[in-house]
Amino acid sequence: MAWDRNQMAERAAQELEDGMYVNLGIGIPTLVANYVGDKDITLQSENGMLGMGPFPYEGDEDPDLINAGKQTITELARTSYFDSATSFGMIRGGKIAAAILGAMEVAENGDLANWMIPGKLVKGMGGAMDLVAGVGRVIVVMDHTNKHGDSKVLKECTLPLTGKGVVDRIITNLGVLDVADGGLKIVELAEGVSEEELRSSTEATIVG
Amino acid sequence: MKKVYANAAEALDGLLHDGMLIAAGGFGLCGIPELLLQAIKDAGTKDLTFASNNAGVDDFGIGILLQTKQVKKMISSYVGENAEFMRQYLSGELELEFNPQGTLAERMRAGGCGIPGFYTKTGVGTVIAEGKEHKDFNGETYILEEGIFADLSIVKAWKADDTGNLIFRKTARNFNPPAAMCGKICVAEVEEIVPRGALDPDQIHLPGIYVHRIIQGEHEKRIEQRTTRKREEA
């Protein structure tokens, strides 16, 4: 037993506090919005919007209203719009409290790789490098291992980096780990996952 | 001061030359200057470098200029969704300079503000930082990025008055203001040109000082990823 995608998203939502401005990445991080409950959270879309609403009803799509994944979305009563330079100004300036993102690899020193695989089609980093360098807290949500069963939680990243020493917390299907001095610290185990199981799936040094 | 032109071809008359650097607004297919891109295609201008967050799709946006091989180089943050782009890039016909999205936006804004370079944390310790000046401020390392000074800016807005004051709509604003600012000349296409005085001066997003030529036209405004939710039954 381990957490599924929705349980990982639900666990990640616990990281968010009332009043936070937050940027959610594509994939499992997008699901986090479903679990914020009564907390007053404002979602940023880095193409130039604070206060991102849900997908529109069929027929209500507006080509002038999309999120950073280029999907049609809606606005809320609190929404504001701004240009890309202002948007990344608030990211670079540390005004966004947290970013929750997916990853290909994370290392024990907080290095993050999530934008390119050498030899494969390179699409670009988009806003990922700006986000991880600028926001207050970087939380990675990903599967603990890849489809070959190899650990994605490593001593050192093998892929080109998105950011160096930028990750604060890692939430995987097996549990929650924090980047700490000398390695990763186990914060929590997923339901039905033993510490031994988490350790054996982790290449990175675990310090406690 | 005559800024209003009849159509995209007339608005670009005398501004295009082979090998030029063009800054274009838009994010994905949202808020792109689709009429001006079509007119550049029709003009046949070659060896273009585009500073633009994305490269459109195969048959829309900058993609139409890739099909005719008018683009030499792209300065972008993300170029997925475009098969012809990938083909030309992998075969070496097209140069590509990846910029982190916020760095690209700030390079444009800086260029428009007379700032030749700025330091940022974005990309430190990654391939983006290779060959760039590093400097420490208060114990943190930053890299030097340069402002973009474009020969021409092409942008899309919602409304303009005849003096070039622009208002954008929702997330179609995106890269348009910084792209408009960084060009020697800026041409804007809008959905509606309104009489002078019809725009509230307090609500102008981009003052007309940055905008030299304006056209009004019909926009397709294509949606790239149509996502919806079901209406709950009453």
C-alpha cells in the first residue's frame, strides 16, 4: 500500500496555509486545488493571473482566459491580471509563498531536475527555473521511483538541473521527506508503507 | 501623429528587413499578433529572429513562418506543440536559445526601460548559467542577463485609442506589454479602435508612447487546450 495520485495531492494540500499565494505545476500538483478545503488560498498562474478559478462550463470557454498549461479556465471575484514581467517579478521577488511541482529527479541537497532528458525532445523549461529560484518554499510531488523501479530520490541528479539546492520538501507515494543537513529527513510514511520500504526505495542519504 | 493604419501589410510597410530581431507578444496561442504574423509571412522577410515565449503551432502563430522557413532563430522558454519546429531544430536549420520564462519577460522589460543587463537567481547552477557573469549579493549568487533591444515589436491588444493607448483582456495580456516596450518600433493589432477619450486614463495598461502603429482587425483567437467541466444537473 502507498498513496495514489489523489492521496499525494491531498497530503500536499496540507502544506498550504490560510492566506497563501501559491503556484501549482502541471500533473498531480494541479489536483492539490481539490483538497484545500476551507483554507483561503490564491492560486497564481504564471502567464499573468492571481485567483485562478476552475475549468469553465462547456460553451463558456474564453480564448483570452487560459492557465500556464494553456487550458481554458475561469476567474474568481478576487482575480487580478497582469503582464508576464510583473508575474515573474512577484515570483522572483519571493512574494509567492510556495510552488508545488512535479519532478523527474530530486537530490539529497535539494537539487531538482524536471525539464529535460538529454537525447530526447526538449520542449523548454517554461517558468520552472524562475519558480524554483524565486518562491518561498518548493514542494515536489512525484512517484518515488520511475517506471523501471529506480529511485527518483537520489544522492545526485543525473539529469540537467532546473535549480540547485532549491527543494524544501518531497512528497511521494511512499511518504514525506525534508531536505536537511547531510541528507533527507523522513517526516512521514504513507499509509501502509514501512520505514524499511521507504529507505530501500531511496538512493539518497537518509539522516533521520 | 497618425498611428492608425488600414491593415497589417500597410502598418508593417517599410519596417521589415531580412535578419531582423522581432519581439512578439502572446503566451501559447493566447494574445498573439496573428494578423501581423500573417502579414510578415506574406511579405516574405527572411532570417528572422523572434523573441517570443512560444513558437505557435504548425499552422498558427509563429508556426506559419516556420513552414515558409522565414525564421532563423527563436528565443523562447517553451516550444512544445510544434512538430515542424522540432524537425527544423533537430536538423540544424533553426537556432534555439532557451530562456527561462521570467528571464525572457524581464529581458524584454529591461530593454524597453533602457536597462542593458540585470542580475537574477533564476538558472544559477544550471546550463542557463554557463558562460554568464556570476556575482554575489548578500551571500547569494546571481547571474547577469541582458536586456533585449528588438528592431520591431508586434503585439495584440483588446482595445486602443488612436494615440496608441492599449487595454488588454484577461490573460491575453501576458508578454504583450514587455514585448511592446523593447522594440524600436511597435505595431499593435487590436480588436477595436475607440475614439480618443473613450478609454478611462486610469485603466490604460500600456501608454501610447510605446505604440507607433495600430490596426484593427478580426481575430480567430484559437484555443489550444479546450478544458471544461460538466454542468451540475439542477
